[in-house]
Amino acid sequence: MRSTSLCYIFKEDKVLLLYRNKKENDANEGKWIGVGGKTEDGETPEECMKREVLEETGLTVTKYHYHGCIKFISEMWDDEEMHLFSASGFEGELKTCDEGSLEWIDKTKVFDLPMWEGDKYFLKPLIEGREEINMILRYEGTGSEEHLAEVKDVTGIGR
């Protein structure tokens, strides 16, 4: 299972999203997502998040929160364990991203944008301020037939 980190950066009533429209053979092409990527060997999820945010946005996060883990299970893609962060403090200037267009989006308009169906299940509680979010999202099918088949909120289970 591959490990990734994803961060949603907030400023006032807006969230920084990345519209994936520049990278070839991109599984996220045409979708709005948070900022993040794959964890490198020996890197913690926190280190990955900080590195990815800096690489993709030019921003250094100074105040952030770890919410939990979202597990993606798919017939089409490698299974993924994504560590979810939000940030409310940062330094630096926003730069152009090689993977897509960065935009500050009003929180009330986020769900009008094209995004992975499953992302809405963890992004909504994150925007609403939920501290802990742990989920399993299972996709079935391949190609244009791929669809979200199951959402399990496992926050607090086993503690």
C-alpha cells in the first residue's frame, strides 16, 4: 500500500486547491484536490506534507493539524494510505505549480467543483472543523465504470 500526505491550506473563508491540468497520465486530471503527494523512503507523513506543500505552492506551513488517515481501496489503482492535514498558518508567496493551477476557493463553492466523489466525504468534515477524520473509501470498477462503492468512517474505532 503506498503512503501519501495531503494538505488543505485555509486563509480566511477560502481553501487553496490544485486543479490538476498540467501533468501527463495524471490519475487526478481534471479534478480539484488538496496539495500533497507520495511519501519518500524514510520520510514521515508530516515531513512529506511539508515538502510537498513547499514544492507545489512555494509556501512553508507554520501552523497545521494532522486529522488522520484515509485509506483508498481500488480495483483500478494501487491501494493508498493518505495522511490528511490542514494548515491555517503559512509563510511565503504562492508560486506557479508544475502539476496544475492553484486557486483560493471560497469554502461555500468547493463542492461545486469536479473532484473525486470520495474526497467530499472527508473534505466536508475537515472544512467544518472536525479534529479527527479516519475513513476507508472503496472504489469498484475500472475506467469510466469506476465508482465509489463504500465509505466507512472509522474515526474512534479501536481506541
